Amino acid sequence: MRILANYFCEIKISLILLISLQLFVSQTEAIGQTPLADTSSKNTDTVSIKKDAPWQNHLMMSVGLGGLAVFNWSNGSTPNHNFNTNIRLNSTYNNKKRIQITSQTMFALGYNSGADKVWKKNTDLFYSDNIFLYSLNKKTKYWYLAGIADLSTQIFDGYMYDDKTAGVKHKVSSFLSPGFLTEGVGMLYMNKIFYFGVAPTALNHMFVIDKDVKASLHSIEVDRFTSDFGFLLKTGYYHYLLNKKVYVKVLSTYFKDYHSDGILWTSNGLLRVNFTKWLSFNSDYSLLYNNKQNSLDLVSANTSGIPTGITKGSSKVQTFITYGLGVNLKF
């Protein structure tokens, strides 16, 4: 029960962080023309109660609870329990002039327990996708000057567990450890269902601020921080299908370092099937490709089997998918 209490306390803290982020973005002073997903169109993910309101928000939440209880089952099985939650907040700003803002934030968190009856984190992602647009002139419908800023990290501590030695774990991640911040300035083409942007001047920052996490595990050898200069590609697709019963959204960011072979590619997507105005089936995916990223494996340096450290491998692609029934709130 103490573990569950701590877990729900963490959920409460996460919600406060998300709400605080939204309030901060909402206080940005700006004047706008057409939102990134045109809110005057039927093909928009955000429908405001007030038709002319400058800020429009769409909050989606899904929670999953499952498990398996076994009592004298002769075929053999292992009891397990799992809990997952997913929160997605989409916001746009537009007051029908030249400046527009779109902010899309996703937070996913999950825990499970197996035969050892220890709750372990299996999902933890915080991702924020932000675009600031300035129309070249009032008659321009498709071309914009664009500022892009993406942040990807996790919220809570993550560990690697040794299956052979109970109670042995190594801390490999925490908030902003590692963290990825990509920002750039360039041009963006946008219509009602698609956008494509190019930023020839962009920066990608990788950092590990937690001193208990070995920075070298995440390809950061010096000062726990690295910054690269390169170019950025930004794409997005969002569209309703089957008479607005199905909604699809895919966002991607590609960064190429100018002075080395460093590549960072992030992609996030949403599939939503609407059953009613408030209830839907939601499935999210997140993909991270970093050709400098190392895989993490426990290693032992003695015959006792007790791990003494973590070695680096060659894994470069990280992917996870969440799904479940969710509640939609529009305001």
C-alpha cells in the first residue's frame, strides 16, 4: 500500500508540472493569424467551446490497470500487476493576425510488479513539442518564419535491475538525466493537415544533471553537457478520418550535426478512435534514434555474480507504444 501511495503521489506531482507548464505558455503575449492545425477547419484536433477564443486546449487522459493472480495453478504461471497512465495536452494560440503558437505535451508513466513483488518503472516519458510561427504577410496562408523548440526527458528515477541478485539495482536515469533540447529558426510550410519546416541554424543540447547518473552512459563525457550545431527538419501530419471517428497525428524532428556524424531523430504519434464525445481509444507511440546513444547492460567482475558496474553497447533506437481507453476534455 505504501508503494501505491507513493505512486499516486508521483502522479499528482506530474499533473502539477503539466498544468504549470501550460499556465506558463498561456501567459505568453502574442498575436496570431491561423493556428498550426487550422481551428476554423473541421480537420482540427482542437475545438474550443468559445469559437473565437485565442487559446484552445485539448486534454486527453488514459489509465490502464491490469494483472494476473495465481492460486495453485497447475499449468504454471507468474502473478503480475501493472499500472499505466498517459496524459496528452495540445494547445494553440491564435488571434487572427500574424503570430501563432502551438504546444503539444505528452507524459506517460507506468509501473509493473512480478514474482518478486517489487514495483518497477517500465514507462516514463515527458515530451514537449513547441512551434512559434510568424506569417510573412497577412495574405500568406502557407509560409511562415518559424521558431522550434523540443524537449524530451523522463520525470522520475530509472534503474536497471539484476535478475540474478535480488535487491541489486543501478540508477541509469532521472529528470533531465539524460535530457534532449533541440531548438532552431527557419521557414515552415503549413496547410490544414500537414506541415514541413527547415531550420538551417539549429542547436541540439544533451545533458545529465543528476550526479548519481553516469554521464558517460549517455554519450556525454565532459562536464555532463554537450551542445551541437546543425540543421533541423520538422514535419507533422494530423487529420480526421471516417467522418471524424478516427484521428491520426504524427510529429517528427530530425537533427543533423554539421561537424560530425551525429544524428538525433524523434517521432511521436497518436491514433484516437472516438466512441462518444468524451470517451475514446488512444494509442501513442514514441521513437528516439540517437546514433551516439549507448545500450546499458549489467556486468559482473567477480564469481559471486554480484554486478559491479554497467557496460555500454551499441543500441541506438528506443521505442515504446502505449494504448488504452481515455477521456477527452476540450476547453
